[in-house]
Amino acid sequence: MSYSTYLLKGQKALVTGASSGIGESIARSMAASGAQVAVNYHSEIQEAEKVVDDIKAASGKAFAIQANVANEDDVKSMFSQVLKEFGTIDILVSNAGIQKDSAFVDMTLDHWNAVIGVNLTGQFLCAREAAKEFLRRGVQPDVSCAAGKIICMSSVHEVIPWAGHVNYAASKGGINMMMRSIAQELAPHKIRVNAIAPGAIKTPINKSAWDTPEAEAKLLQLIPAKRVGDVEDIAKAAVWLACDESDYVNGTTLFVDGGMTLYPGFRENG
Ligand code: BGC
């Protein structure tokens, strides 16, 4: 896949959860589109370093940065390091997310708090720090017509209820109202806040749902496009939402799901 290096030329991006899966692909794609990229990871240091090395080998600029996005001190220190390294920030991709699944009555408070902590509170903490810098700096017309862009990683489960994953679905439903409320508040300052809602994408988080032919056939019943998505499907959407081509798009969720939210079970029923 090729990207135009002009799309994000001169912009500085932070991608959380960028050592694997969707975040990794977004970090690589933003670098290929001309951005300097801070590659956040929680514990996979070697994987994050590999992403950084590959970006540098392709003449890009990147560095790896550890932080648990659910921890306020970690997030504040991550942002001060990004500002020290890059001078400012133009794009935040709040991607880090986890699942801790169980039947509802067996769900522990620890598992509830862990998922809400990373998936929702983590996005709040990162968005708040990014917004402070966007407001301080304002628009730099030679870089972007926006003062900053925030992309929240949501999920089709912001609208599709998900038995056995109540904490996860609640976190993604929360992202929808958080994202739109921040967008409403910050739009007058030329800050754009949007979300991407991926469907089933081949990543480590849902490996058991696609890594055998039987599992994949079952999963495909939910996807009108009849293919499980690739991380690049999401990365392309993220680059577009981050660049000036989408300047008039604010407070929206872009579903990239092969039609999963078309509820294919209703095609011949209901
Ligand atoms: C989840 C995946 C799941 C997909 C579709 C995503 O948000 O993280 O585990 O396969 O939604 O259900």
C-alpha cells in the first residue's frame, strides 16, 4: 500500500497502543504519510522499537514511549516527553484498548474497572492533554487548517450490544458521547474530534474469532462484505480523518466494518 507523503507532511502524531494491531498499522501509515510519530506502548517494548526502527529505515521520524494510558501521571509524562521531542503535537490517535471478557454475572469489578480504565478513562486523559496543547498553540496554517485532530478508536460495539463483553461495549458506547461532547466544545477552536468504529479486524485482540477456518466461517456470517478486515482498512481511514481532506468532518464516527452494523441477520428475517 502506498501513501502520499504530503497528506500529513510536517505533522506530529501520537498513537497509543501502537506496538501491535490497529495502532501499529496507523503509526506506520501516518509515518508513510509524512508525519513524525510517537509510538506509545504499554509493555511490548521490543515490538514498539521494531515499529520505530522500520519507520526510521524508511527515512521517517519516530520514537517509542511507554505509558499506561489509564494512569494520569503516565499520560502527563508521556505528553511532556512528546512535546519535548517534537515541540508540539497535531494528531492524537487514542487507540489503546483491551478486552476482559466474561459472562455478566461472573464479571469482576477488577475486570470492569480495567476495561473502562484503559478504553474510556485512557481516551479522556489523552484527549485532555492533547487539547491543552492544541489550544495553547492554535492553528499553524502551513501545517494544517486545524489546530489539532483527535481520533478516538471506538468499535461497532458502540452501537451493537455484546453479550459476554459488557465492560467493553459500555466503554465504546461511552466513547461515542465523550467524543461528540468534546467535538462540540472544541470545534470553535478549530479542533476536530472524530472516531473510527472498526468491525472485526484481524488483530491479536480477537485472534480466536478468525484464526481457524471454522471460526472465520462463523464470523463471516456477521459481515456482509464477506471478509474479515485488515488493519490497513482502519489505518487508511485514520490517515484521512487526520489530514485536511476531511477538514469539514467533526464529531462523527466512521464505521469501517464491512457492513457489520447493517445487521445482516435481518436480510431475510424480521
Ligand atoms: C472487538 C473484536 C471484535 C469486533 C467485532 C471489536 O471492537 O475488539 O474483538 O471481533 O469488535 O465484534
